[in-house]
Amino acid sequence: MATLKTIKKHHKHINNPFPSKPKTLPFIKGALVFDSHALPPHRIYDIGLDFHLNWSSDNGGSLSIHHNSHPTRSIWSTVPGRAFVSAGAADTEVEESRGSFLIKDGEIHLLCNHQTIEDIRIIQQESSLLIKGRIFSVKEKKKRNQESFEGGSFEVVEKGQVAFYAKYWMVFDQRNCNQVGFRLRFGKPNFGQKQKPKQKLSPKSYGYKGFGRKVGRIRRVRVVGWCGYFSRKRVVVLASQEDENAAMKNAILPDFNRVCVTYSSEKNERFFGFGEQFSHMDFKGRKVPIFVQEQGIGRGDQPITFAANLVSFRAGGDESTTYAPSPFYMTSKMKSLYLEGYNYSLFDLTKDDCVQIQIHGDTIEGRILNGNSPVELIEHFTETIGRPEKLPDWIISGAVVGMQGGTDKVRSILDELRAKDTPISAFWLQDWVGQRKTVIGSQLWWNWEVDSNRYSGWKQLIKDLSAQHIKVMTYCNPCLTPMGEKRNVRRNLFEEAVKSDILVKDSEGGIYMVPNTAFDVGMLDFTHPKTAGWFKQILQEMVDDGVRGWMADFGEGLPVDACLYSGEDPMTAHNRYPELWAKINREFVEEWKASRIGKAKEDPQEGLVFFMRAGFRESPKWASLFWEGDQMVSWQANDGIKSAVLGLLTSGISGYAFNHSDIGGYCSVSLPFFKYQRSEELLLRWMELNAFTTVFRTHEGNKPSCNSQFYSNQRTLSHFSRCAKMYKAWKFYRIELVKEASEKGLPVCRHLFLHYPEDEYVQTLTYEQFLVGTEILVVPVLDKGKGVVKVYFPQGESCSWKHIWTGKIYPKQGSESWVEAQIGYPAIFVKDGSKIGETFLRNLKVYDIL
């Protein structure tokens, strides 16, 4: 039987600083077999009203799906002569350490990599298309190693003897005018039958040079509706005596727990999306795992990744680790697909001519999207997964001042900012719960109530700030810690949760104490019916004090061996957990908003805001907005300022319309040979970058005393005020873009590919530049000591670009220019003659910036 093994590495302190990549299934390749007497050489099958599937027996047989508006352009197709579905059973090993997970494929017990097509038919009652047949493996004389799973030659299929087989049913159905759904199910695996020579089919019997061999016979039974092929209670299968005899041996065959779908791609096709990714824009040639987890410290940047991995197991992360992945992509050829469900998946894009999706599970469901442009594909994707609600105006009106230190410090910083006429939306006070010192720096007490010693006169502070139209934001997460060491505790939330029995359990039924950073915590079980109401009451108390927003942190660390109230598989629940966390926060926001309607004291348009880092496919419809997690305070590519730009753009393609990063980064390290401390220059350049994102918010970082802060000196304070005014100068446009995001799912900050998809050079860009909407081009300085940037002006634009500081016009499309960008004057361009651009320039003059 296939097994799942979890290995805890939380407390291993000396580790391999250069860990190897996880072992995964090799690319599974098999042959496609079909009966040329049962299937026509060519046929078109309708899929609902707007799509059709083409079947062709040429070159070994293939399928392609088309939208009726463009009948010659396929939106999905299989590779001729190759199996497009396969399944297997393999062991799984998960190594876990403080929110980081390494998933490895172990011994392969069973693999059916070849495929037959026995029937293609339209199911009228469901307006669906059913493809059914069998998957099978063949015995060979020589023992094969694992690499031979990439084989599947026609000769092997023809000469081999069937070892195992199973039935499959694949259904395509129209979900809406721009989406085709697909569902794939398998029957139980069976032992193959030894074929007599007389039973061998003639070369004409099957679709490619006679390869293939019967893997058993079935008598067809008419079942009404495609659901009959998937529901165990409704399937009626009449098997031959041979099949029945073979089925008696099934007790020793494991069930499938790996499913693969393989389909065609082009060598020069680029793949974008996959949620919030920090190291790559184009994923062709790579493997992309989809699993929520800590992004890591360094993610390949050296020497910090070396140090992080050495002292904590795989804490450095790698190029694929992320808080917010999504099983979705679009390509440069305007093809797009996403998976439904929450199983761990791996997109293997390493082959030139095809894609293979490997799923840890026994089924697969997803959707194929139709669209003529990247913008259309995002609209069609978010139409289904959901779009964010409009942000209230206050959060996008000025700076969100992230700081710590208590009441007096807040008042002091406010006075300094007011003296410079700095636009301020809110003070974000994450240390409202109090602080404690740990081995990684200053950390919070995870007990969600105000620390009255640190923030004396809490309600009065909120009231005074509100009188100046400044909101207060706080911090919480779905974990709780024992409070025995803290003195001024009014409510011990950990103890309350234990008594209510709403914390995640371990395999023995006890509280699962999860190591997280420098201490252990209990995690809320969101599948328990009492949890949502209990936590909403905590949020209500916070809001009753006058708080109007909060960071809803974490959500990525559910252990894969946890026991949940619902009884669901924790391996699957892991990816769903951040969505449940976001949903509870969203429900509270909506309930609060509904309770305020009609009350004179509160403008219902003001609203509450929460922002998150962990997410999955449908998180954008639940969370108010996102931030990109814990970047290093560095200039580096995989986990520094450059990665913040890349995460902004990849997430935008994937439906995360509202995103931003901590100004200056978060993670500082002060070790004898490894020092990462935020420089003043880095802070100033990050301010310039974030002045053109959805939210302009600072963070002191995990070691505030080691970092340059916006309030460190007059230069940093003045530059912060200047950038906050730049941010406010395009508020009028930001309001439009926020509205557009809520209606169409389009991100505020956009990769140029979204609007210039035909420009091949644009497709190669990563973090170098981006668009705000369609009207503003941003080219940030992302390297230390640089005062010029190289700007690319894309092809396909009808307007020239105007440099905002000099007024210089750049009319030539498809050209590059070096542009000066000294500190305080980032390279920003607007479309010449556009109303948006002219209003932005006028506002810069009003704020005495231009």
C-alpha cells in the first residue's frame, strides 16, 4: 500500500546548507491506443453551445478543444500518439520545519502510463462530452528503472504484456461561454490478462501500426447522464469472466494516489502566473509545485540562504516556495488553465512539446479558459474564482505608517509627519498586543488584546487619531500561544480555545503545539463550527475600541499530519486553510458593515480592511488585500527588493488584484559573518517603488534597531513625505483601478505583457518595469548605487511616453533608453496627452513635488 510519512525537522539545528531538490515523479510518458473500427478517422463533437472537440486519428490519434468563435485556434490539445491521462500509486514523504514543507515522492508501487480510447460520445442530458477507455502498464522482459517511465514507445506497447489496467472516464462540459470544465475519474486497478496469440489484433485494428493489445473486454451499459460515470452508487459495469477473476486479486493492489494529465505545448510558449511567485516570470522549462508554505529566508540568494539552511532545516526556501501559490497559468499563446480542489499539484513544464500536471490524489478537476488577450483571460478566471471587494477610500488616501513603540512614540512621530504635511491614512501598530524578545528579534505576544502598559490610553489614542481622519490598524493571526509568562493578561485566549476545543489536534487527540519561529503555538481549527463565532467576537472587541483594520498574518503552516474536526485529509486541507482564514475575516467585515448601515456615526463606505500574506486560488475574493510577506532587507533578486516587484506582477496575473510589500523589506540578520541590515539607500528606493503600488505602508522589520527607518533622520523623513505625496497624486486614478479590479479582477500593478502581449521583448521582462493600470509606466531603481535605469518602450502603443520630471517625449516604439533616476526622482512616465497623465502631473505640482 502507498504510505504518507511525515518527518519533523523543527529542532534540527545543524543542517545541510545546500539541500537537494525534492524527489518527484519523472515525466510520465505513454502511448495512446484506439480502435479504428470504433472511432472515426476524424470527427467534431460539440461541448455545449460555444465549444467543440476535434478528434483526429492522424499520427496516432489526438484531441483538441476550440471555441466556436475561433474554430481554427485550439485552446487545449493532446500530443498525437501519446497518452494524455495516466495514474499510479506511490509513497509520499513530507519533511516539515516551522512552516516549511518538502514533499517527496517515494517508492512507486503501480503505474499505468499507456492509454486506450474506447469511446467518445456526447451525453445529451448533460450537454457534456465523455471520453472513456483504459489506462494500463506493460510487462517487459528487462527490469526497468525509474527513468524508463519516460518511455512508452509503440514497440514496448506492442510487444509487452499487460501488467495492470484500470478504467477511466473523462468528461468535458461547458461551464460558461468562456470556460470548459474537465473531470477525470478512475476505476480500481486490476491485474492484466495473459493474451493468447489468436487474440492479438491485426495492424488495422488499432490506430497506429497495430501496436496495442486488448486489456480486457466490457459489455457496454447505457447509463443516463455523465454523473453515472463518476458516482460509485450509480455506475453499472458488467464485466467479463476474465475481468471478474482478475478483480479477485485487487486486494493486494494499492489505490491510485497519483494522477497525471499531459497535453501539448510549444517550444517558444511562455507560462505566466501560478500565484505569487518571487524568482521567475516565465516558468517554461521548470517544475512548479503548488503548496502553501513559508517563502523562506533568501530563497537562493547567498550567503543568507546558506546560513538559514544551516541553522534551521530548509529555512532558506528555494525558487518555488511561496505563501500564495495558485494552480493557474496563462501563456504567450493565449492558453490558460486552472485546477479546482486543493490537492498538492506539480506543473511539469520541462519538456519543449508538452505539459504534465501531476496531482497527489485519485481524481482531477479543472477548467480550460478561452480568451483573446491576457486581460480577457484574467477577467474570465476571476469571474469564477471571485474578485476583491472595493477598498474603502481611506486605505488608499495616504501612507499607512507601520511603527511600534507605544502611545507616546506614536504621538511624537505623528507630530513630525504633520510638520511635513505628510498624507496619512492610518497608523498600523502591530505591537498593540505587547512585545517579547526572542532569538530572532522582537516578536509579539500572540494573544489578541491590547497591552495596556505599552499602549496606555489606547481608546483615547484611537479617538485622537480619528479626529484627524487617521485610522488605527492592528495585527492578529490564527495561532495562539500560552500566556504564562505575561503579566497583564485580561483574557487568556489560548486557554479559552482549549476549553472550547477549537484548536487543531494531533494524532493522539491532544492539542497540536506547532513550532513557529521561536515558540510553539496552537492553531485554530476553522472546520470546527464554534471557531468562526469565537474569533469574530475577538475581532468585534478590537473594532469596538475603534480599530478599523488589521494584518491577518500567517495561515500557511497547517501540519500535514494534523487532525481536524471535519475529519478531512490534512494534506488537502493545508492549501484550503488560508482561504478559510480569509473567509472568517471577510464574513466579520461584511457583518460589521451591515450592522452600521443607517447609523449616523459611521459612514458605511468607510469600511474595515484586513490584509494577508497566505493564500490560494480563491483567496482574492475573501481578503481585502495582500502583502508579499517577509522579504530580506536587500537588493538581491530572489528575496530582496527585486523579488517584491516580481511577486507583485505574478500575483496580479493570478487574480491578486491588490498587493504590496513592506517598504524596506522585513527580514534582517545580524550574525558574526552574515549581516543583512536595511541601508538608508535601500529604504529610500523602496519608498519610491511602493509609492506606485496599491497601498503605501512601512514596516520596521524584525530587528528595528538594526534598520534605517523612515523616522531615522530628516532625510528619510522628508523622502517618506515626498513619496507619500507622489502616492496621493494619483489617488484619483487608484480609485478607478480599485473599482475596475472589483468588477473585472484586473490588478492595479501590471506586467507589460497584459497590454502588449504581441511584443516578444515584453515577454522577457521580469522585475525591470511595470504599469500602473494602462497610463503610468514605472521603472524603479533596484540596484545599489545606481542613478540611471534602462527603460523599454513597448510596441503596440499608439501614444508616446512622457517623462514626468523633464517632460521629455519618447515616441519610438520597441526602443530602449537610459534615463536618469536620482533619489527622489524615480523614472516615471505617463502617456503623452492622456487625461490621467495630465491630472497626475497637475497634482504633483499642487503638492510641490514637480
